[in-house]
Amino acid sequence: QVQLQESGPGLVKPSQTLSLICTVSGVSITVKYYYFNWVRQAPGKEVEWIGYISYSGRTHYSPYLDSRISISRDLSKNQVSLQLTTVTPEDTAVYFCTGGVSPPLLNCSGPICLAEQLGRWGQGTQVTVSS
């Protein structure tokens, strides 16, 4: 079964770009019909959906973050990556990679996008934005 492991810097300075990698094992990231999501959870807040990349390489981003997000993949390494530009302390959170065999069910009617049917989760990686 699919396993996911996030990695990246624990500390990022304001205005810099955050780069995270999700290493996927147990399945190729090109296998139909997998979707790999990035989500995050700040202290005391709900889990926020950031975006996904599909088995075909199609991406879909949160409308609240899409000007700052890029999700890509490295087929040779079976990895999915997230870049978040111009970070602020509000981007401090635990970031998770998830993988499932269907697209997530999204609710973007509020101040953040919520999601269900995210599949399996990685253990998460803490990211702190601070000078």
C-alpha cells in the first residue's frame, strides 16, 4: 500500500520560498487514479487543503493560495513537491502529503479550503516561518 514521507526545512525566513518533498513508496505516482495532495494544519486550526497533482500530472490549487503555490513531480524519484512563495508567519504549520485513488472532495466556501477523501497520510513535517 502507498506510503508517504514528507521532508524539508523546518525553519524558513519570511518572504522566502518554502520547498517540501513527498517521497512516495508502494505505488508509482503515475498509476491511475492516484491523487497526491498537500494539506497543512496550523496550531488550533482546521486542516487546510493546499492543492493536488494527479496521476496524469494535472494540478489543482486552493483559490486562496494559488498565486503562491506550485506542485510538481519527479517521476524518476517517485516524488511530489510543493513550493510556496513569499511565506509569512501565518504559513507556520505542520505540512502533510496525502495520497488516494480519487480526487478529494473540496469545500472552498470559507476562508480556507477543506477537504475529505484525502487517502493515506504521511507523518507530516513541521514548518516554522520566523526571522
